[in-house]
Amino acid sequence: MSLDPQAQALLDRIEESGAPAFHTVSPVEARKLYDQASELAKGNPPQPAEVKNIAIPGPETELAARLYRPNDVAALPILVYFHGGGFTIGSLDSHDVVCRTLCVEAETIVISVDYRLAPEHKYPAAVEDAWAATLWAVENAELLGGDPTQVGVGGDSAGGTLAAVVGLKSVEAGSPQLAFQLLIYPGMDMSCSFPSHQTFGQGYRLTTDLINWFYKHYFPLDADFMQWQATPLAAPKELIKGLPASFILSAGFDPLQDENKGYTIKLMQEEVAVQFKHYPGMIHGFITMPGFLDEAKVALSKCAEMMRWGYKF
């Protein structure tokens, strides 16, 4: 296994730029740096038929969101998408390229949700927002031009964690009946105890220091971060077996890869329809960088293909 040359060139470029590591600045400054980097790395995303900012009722306040529509066909599938960023950074803009691509290539309405971030809003605020947004999408699917029986959830990194938790919550509550979940290198075990955390915890963008910084901001001091609404790998079998068709993606130079594989195995053991794809030469976060990484384009297309499989086109 070797690091993809384009990924190595990207890491070299970041180091040579002298840009501060996210965990060495304030969350507000880190958000600015992350959005700026995402803008440089997005390339030339496809153009959906419609892109518009909307507002979704949240538990405490309205949530900003962005709706992407691929065409004017009625009763399209819907994907409710949660961006990555360690529950602390990330925005509608930082993941615009991901949502545009999935919308167009999978011919699916995508709703990107700007959930509340830490440390201003600690756990479980993001979970509450993700759940509220998903319920809203199901309830309003027909008004949005979608099919209420074909609503799925997705996300990358921390957003993948949120998508996984929403999937489990839907099973626990008995509704909504989600059709699909897209989990792109999600955080599935907050203990960080898998071997890949030690092997890849330095030098590959998502470092041990950065993970600790994220979790310090996200979790209150008294939080039980090993129960399943924080650590989906801790979910009991009776919830796992009720999950919808799932696609899980992992990267080879990512400290989260072992927990991604672990969750895939857990779903397989409970006979959930699950597909898994590993990108051995890639780093955490690569899916948002099609302007720099050819493999990001390949992976986004794979996600769209798996959406078509999961929604049973």
C-alpha cells in the first residue's frame, strides 16, 4: 500500500504553504481556513437544474440548508446530507461540490443541512438537528418533488457519523422508513482505540491532535461518548438489523478506516444490504477535493452508483 502521488503532492503543498493546522487556531478561524481550502480543491462540479438555499425548522432555531434538484422529474429520491468537519468546522459551501455531483450523477434531490456546530453547540445538538432535518424532508418530500418512500441520509466524516445515528434513530422510533444511507469515512467509535488510529494518526491531515481537538469541542465533560448516538458501533443488534441499504466508503491513509470496516462487518452480520469500497491510496477528506485528486471524482461517481443501487432505481 502506498500513498497516491496526487495525495502526496497535496500534503506537500499544504506543508509548504505554511498554513496553520486547524487545531492550533480558534474554531472560528479554522472554519474560514477550511472553507477557503475547500473552494480551491473543488474543481469544476456539475450544474444541477436548480440550487437554492432554504430554511428547515430545527429544535431551537431554523437551520440553513441547500437544496439541489437534478431535473424536473416528479417523485425523485431524496438524500439528506450532513457535511464533515469534526462537528466543529464545515459548511454548506465546503461540501457544495459533493452535493452537486451526487445530485446530478445519481439523479437525486440532495438537501445539505447546516447543523449547529461545536463548541457553541455541543453534543447532542448536531444529532438533534440531523434528526429534525430528516423528519422534515420525509414530511415535505412530495412538496419538494421527491418520493417520501425514497428518502435516505448521507454524510462524510462527522456527517457520516450523524447519518449513521439518524439511521439507527429511525429504527428505534419505528419511522421514518429510510431507503438508504451513504457513509463516507464516518467516525463510528469515539474511543479511537482501533489500530489504524495509531498507524495513521500523524502526517495524513486527520491527525490524533486534530481528532482530540474536535472531540474536546464537541462533547461536554460529562458526556457518555460510548453510547450509540455518539458511537454507532456500540448500537445493539436489534437496531442494526433494521437499517436500510448502506454504502460505506473508507480511505487507506485514514485513522478511521478500521472502524469503517468494523461497522460494515456489523451490518453484514445482521444481514443488512451493505456495500463497502476502500480507496487504499487516499487520505481522510479526499472526497471534497476533485480539483486536486482524480480519485475523488472516481469515488463520487461510485457513491452515485451506490445511491442508484440503494434506492433501487
